[in-house]
Amino acid sequence: MIRTTHPPRRWLLPIWLPLALALVLAACGGGSDSGDDNPADSDNQASVASELFAAKGCAACHGADGDGTDNAPTSLAGTRMIIQQFQTRVRNGRGSAMPAHTPDQISDDEIRILYDWLRESE
Ligand code: HEC
């Protein structure tokens, strides 16, 4: 009677091996995915923001990274402004030194993207 336990074991092995392999592969795959995605996402956000900064003309006065030029010496990188101040400045401009920007020229969402990017850069 004891020997009858052997056939079931032989049948179970082919089932468990692929299952165990699948679990290991799923764990490894998931781990490396999330590890790679986060830096890639923030890299993408930064390059979207810096392209926007150039496309909207900000970079011409404020420098490619917003850290200032002779035209606009104050660095925007690492700004301590709150978003409302930042947005008001972009909307109203600054005297003759900086042009005003209408929502057609740059949307609130785009201003937010620039703000988040500048605030987090040095
Ligand atoms: C024609 C040049 C010019 C352009 C284009 C320009 N700026 Fe400015 N900006 C200035 C000048 C000059 C100042 C005054 C501060 C200074 O001297 O650096 C200023 C000030 C600012 C300030 C306030 C900084 C502070 O600390 O008071 C913000 C925010 C700002 N600009 C954002 C932007 C953004 C975003 C864009 C693009 C949508 C933009 N600017 C486009 C010239 C410009």
C-alpha cells in the first residue's frame, strides 16, 4: 500500500516545477520593471519640461535650465515661489523685461509642469 504513494508524486512534480519557475520569473520581472521605471519617468518629465521651457521662449531669457542669463539674472531653478506667484508672474510678465503670457500661449497645466521641474532643480 505504501508504494501507491509514488505514482502521485511523479505526477505532481511536472505541475509544481513550472509553477515555481513562473513565480520566480514573475517576481524577478516585476522587481526589475518597477526599479527601471521610476528614474525613467522622472527623466521623461524633466525632458518634457525643458523642451517646453525652450519651446515657450522662457529659455531664451532664463537659460536652458532656468538658472539665469544676462537678460534675466535671477535663477528660477530651485525657486521658492509658490505656484500662484509663479503663475501670476508668467501671466502678467514683468514690466518691459518679461512679456505677459495668455492661456493661449501657455496653459495652466504647462505652467505647472515648468514650475514643478524648476522647483526640483538646483
Ligand atoms: C524676454 C525675456 C523673458 C522671457 C521670454 C521670459 N522671461 Fe521670465 N523674466 C524675465 C526677466 C527679465 C525677469 C525678472 C527677474 C530677473 O531679472 O531675472 C523674469 C522673471 C520671471 C519670474 C519671476 C522670478 C522671481 O524670482 O521673481 C518667473 C517665475 C519667470 N520669469 C518665468 C518665466 C517663464 C515660465 C517664462 C516662459 C513662459 C518666462 N519667464 C519668459 C525675462 C523673461
